[in-house]
Amino acid sequence: MHLWKINVAELSSSAALMERAMETVVEHAEKVVFSPEYEEFAVRNAALCVQITRALLANKTFPAKTP
């Protein structure tokens, strides 16, 4: 799955690798986030899950709020 890329990026402190890994996770979000591997990943990597959540929300278009 794509989650190993984020682990490698974090361990290597590579901003470029982290950016590409995050783009890949966002691109395949449904497949990644609903996988059993993601549940295991989330338990071990809470901070990275926060980053993934933020990246997903940054790329989402929200409907306009009505007054």
C-alpha cells in the first residue's frame, strides 16, 4: 500500500519524499483510508494521520455555507 512511503519519508526527513507520498495518499484516499493497513498504521502513527487528515481536507472542495 502507499502508507510505507510516508513512513520512509518521515524516517529520512525528506520533505520532497514526504510531499510526493502525501500526494499519493491523497490521490488514493478512499482505497488507503478504508484499508485494514490504515487502521494498523493509525495506531502507530498518530501524528502522520493528522497530517494525512489535513492534506485530505486541504484538497476537498466544501459547499458554500448558506446564511
